[in-house]
Amino acid sequence: MALNTRIWMTGSLDWFALINGEEVFLGRREVPAPLDEGDAWTNEIGDMFKVIDGEVTIMGKTDPPKKYW
């Protein structure tokens, strides 16, 4: 599968994507690697994403996941 969304990782291991001309924070460890069709995840601030037709798509917003230490 070819991914049509431009994504990159910063030196602090944060994943970002260019979605609809905007730089969007995808997450850190919660981002599946490698990305494949149908992959879905929620980042630490509650943004939900899914790969649909080779594009990373914002699916909405939810309560951030709880962290258990």
C-alpha cells in the first residue's frame, strides 16, 4: 500500500502529518509502524486517526486515553 499523506518524525520521536495543508500531531508510540490500510489509533490528546484509501484521516476527537504507570 502506498501512503499518500506526507508524514515525518521529529528528533523527540513525535509523529506529524500534513493533512489538508495543516501540520497535525499524530502521536508518539501509539502511531502504528509501519502504517497500513485500516490502521487506527488515538493520540495522547484524544485525536483519533485512521488510514483510509492510503490517506491518514482525522476521525474526530475523544477523551484522552488514561495513562497507567
